[in-house]
Amino acid sequence: MSRPPSPGVGPGADEATPDEEDCRRLARALECVPDGVVVVDAEGNETFRNAAAMRFRDARHAEALAAHAVDQLLEAARQGVVDERELPLFGPPREVLVIRAQPLADGANIFGAVALIHDVTDTRRVESVRRDFVANVSHELKTPLGALGLLAETMASADDVEVVRRLAEQLVRESDRLGRIVDDLLDLSLIEAQEAPTREPTPVRILVEEAVERLGPLAVAQGIPLQTEPVTDDLLVNCDPGQLVSAITNLLDNAVKYSEPGRVVEIGARPEHGQVLIEVRDHGIGIPSRDLERIFERFYRVDKARSRATGGTGLGLAIVRHVTEAHGGEVMVESIEGEGSTFRLALPLADATTVAEMS
Ligand code: ADP
């Protein structure tokens, strides 16, 4: 296997001096570094390139841009300039690299330069998600807050008792909405923050029954028959029951909210390939296929007006996805616009022995 050139390693390397042996060890250590490392001598000849930097040698397409930046920065570094450049590569895959070069000097004598190539793609993605999230939260809170202010102002100048009563009712509705958004945000951050969540083997039947019980009054009020298919007692999942009940309740809540009165909503659960599938089916308005991928994002709504009218926060499905993934499962959706939607939670079945040990 050919080894990349390393500083001070010459042809007679078998009888390496202690210095040469140190260099070799250093070169091996640099091979393990996830950042790309490129070293040149005073004349600009490459003396070392670690594995992570290999893809930028003889590179084509997007990587050639990075290779060019490395050359330029090394050239400047040989003249004593320390410089750094952030380089977005439009891929695919999309990447962001930070390339930094600095001279290698012994006092005033510059004997080469080193370039470091650091992949900051994930960091930048997280930063951008966080920025969008803060912007979205601010916007979502501003709308009901603005409405509250306006309602209070109008109330202050209204003389008619009936008008004041109606304004007060609206005020309560808006403040409830604000409260729900804050509750959902707290739920989301709680789920995210739980590093060692508690898990207990729980019959799926109980989770389903509890969710149906919670949603029952709303379904009755909306004229939606809620049909529960029988769930066998042997289906168990290791879970935080409160979180899973709230995920199933969110699915039922949507199924009821986005259905016309009289349309049945069904819920059931069955085992499949070592998993349990909890299924919520409705025959409501459905979801356009172009929106299906995005409905699990925080604050994404297909029809803003309808979501608002039904008291939605745009956070329900984000909570469902977080809870499911935190339990090692996934959430799936199938929907046809105008015909209805089916949401499925696939969760690992609790192993019978684990259950026996834990109970
Ligand atoms: P919301 O609080 O607005 O209901 P969710 O995160 O629960 O927020 O859902 C996101 C969006 O997905 C909703 O605004 C709605 O447009 C769509 N949606 C979710 N469930 C259904 C469903 N069962 N039928 C039709 N549309 C749905």
C-alpha cells in the first residue's frame, strides 16, 4: 500500500532516525483527523496530504473549487499570510467547507505552509434550522398577540354590552390559542431534551383507548363517529405512555378537525414484521401530494385559514414525529385530496422477555 509523502520520510526510511520516526508517527496521527490537512514546503511542493484531503486532489466539479481555494490560500500562507475562507459547494450533496491556511515558520524563516479543510455542513444546517425556528415562533406568537391588543383596544372604546361580550369571547379564544402554542412548544422541547427517557412496557390497547377517550368529546361535538377496532392485549411497546398517548391524540385530533361532520374516523393497531402499526384513518379533506413531505415540519400548514379556524398550532405533527422517532419508530402518511388520509405509527414491539424482566 502506498503511503502519502510525509515530512522528513526519505528513501532510507527503514533505518529511521528518532526524528524521522516522530514524523512518521505524526503523519499517521494526522491520517485519523476528520479534517483535511495539506502541507507544502517553502517552494510549494506538497509534502503531506491526509486521507480526508485526498478527494480534493485532481478534483473535478464542486471539489475542484475547494482544491483551487486550498492552492490559493497555501500560496498566500507561504508569503506569511494567515487566511480563512468559507466555501459553499452546491453539490449534490450540498456542503460547506471552511478552509484555513497558515505559514509554517521557524522564527522568521518560513519553511512551508499548512491548509486545514473543515466540513461545517451540519453546523450551518443546524444554525439555519434554529434561525428559521426562532423567526417562525416569533411570527406565530405575534399574530395572536396582535389580535389580543386590537381586541382589547376595541373593547376599551365599546359602549354596547353585547359588543363587549363578543369581543371578550374572541379575546379568550385568541389567548387560548396562544396558550396552546406555548404548551406545544414546551412539549416539543421536553421531548428533545430527554436524553434518558423512561420507558415502560405498555399495552397498545391502553394507549389507543386513552387517546380515544380524550378525543371523544371533540368528535361528538363535531359529529364525527369514532370507530375503534379491537386491539389484542399481547401488543406491547416500551414507551413513555404519556408521550405516545399525546401523539395518537394529535393524529385523532387532526382526523376529526379535517373531516366534515358525519365522516367516520377509524383507529386500529396490528403487528407487522416485529413492529406494531397504529393506524388512524379519516375520510376528510385529504392532503395534496406536494405537501405530504412538509406537513411534519414545525408550523407547516396546508391551509392556514382552516388550521387557524380549527384552533391548530401547526405543531401537532412535529410532536408526533418527534415522539415516534424518540421511541425508535417512524410515522408514515398516505393521503388523497378530497378522499381522506391514513397516518401510521410504526413502533418496535416490546420483546416478550424484556417485558417479563421489567414487570
Ligand atoms: P395543525 O395544528 O395546523 O393541525 P399539524 O402539525 O397537526 O398542525 O398538521 C400540519 C398540517 O397538516 C395541518 O395544518 C393540515 O393542513 C395538514 N393535516 C394534518 N392532518 C391532516 C388530516 N388528517 N387531514 C387533512 N390535513 C391534515
